Amino acid sequence: MSVNPWLAVTGGTAGPGYAARFAALEEQGEDLHGEARRVHALLDGRPSDVLDAGCGTGRVAIHLARLGHRVTGADLDASMLAEARAAAPELDWRLADLADPLHLDHPLDAVVAAGNLWPLLTPGTHAAVVAHLAGHLRPGGLLVAGFGLDADHVPFTLPDDVPFPGLDDYDAACAAAGLDLQVRTADWDGAEPYDGGGYAVSVHRRPAS
């Protein structure tokens, strides 16, 4: 069975250091909420049901909740989820492998994958993950994912036997799951058109009918 690259790199102990790093950035005045603002805008500011897939320490999920959304966060790393639960115990946090169904009791308006989820998935599970995420979306729902496409844009060294899955692979998985590409940019602001660089933010939609 393949080992998850994130767990292989971090040993499943990255939560405290990760949370401390982002807390320091926030204290320095860094804007940490661009991903949440983009999803909020894509949902026209309406209170919505959102899954933060690969939520880590909860940075995006917690801000989405502050913006009025009903949020579930899911991650494979228990140390990251412990930080998320400590920061926002009132939210729904799930320790889960996204290659398996989450058994949510309601459909979703959006799934956001903001933390390099795609290249850090367990090899061989990419298509299954996208299929499960798409299956949670209500008609018209959005899958919003931003991730690096090369070593310069992923802040972790992947194991030697783990290649970077490309946008073609991602788009093929989305198409197989019945999702249509709406827009692709090079930033979370949605302002810079994607021109083939090393980072992309993609918005796919489940058809309304």
C-alpha cells in the first residue's frame, strides 16, 4: 500500500509547528485569508455548506465560518486536526482519508482544497478523491482547488518516487467526476490569468442539471 507523501515527509507531527508559523505570520500583519475570501465571493456571500478538504490546522475553514458559512474540515493528519479543534472546537472536524466517503448528512455548495492537497494525495488515489469530493456537491456546487505544479511551488520535498501530478491529470479526474471547468487563475485573488506557470487555482462546477 502506498504511503501518503505528507505523512511520509512530516511523520504526522507537523501540527504545532505549522500553527505556530501561521500565527507568527498573522502577528506580522500578513494576509492569511485570501483563499477564504475567494470562496466566499464565488458563493456570492451567501451562507453556504462548505468542506475544507485537507484543512490542516483550520486556517481557511475557520475564516469561512467567521464569514457565515457552515463548514466541515477534513484532514489525514491528526496533529494538524488537533490544532484546528483547539482553535475552533465548535466546528465539525473529521480525521479522514479523502479517498473514502465522508458520509456527510447534507450536500455541499462548495469544496475548497487550498493547501496543496492534489500533489500530496496518496499515489493512486487522486481520481477517487476527486470523485468523492464531487459526489458531495449539490447541483451547481463548486470544487475550488489551488496547488503547486513543481518543486518551486510546493513547500515540501516530495519522496523521490512521488511525481508531481499535473493539471491534465486533475482536469481528467474532474471531467470523469462530471465537473466542468469554470475558470483558472494563477492566484487566489482570481485576478491573474493562468499562463502555464507553476501554481494554479481551478474552479470546477457540478452541472446544475
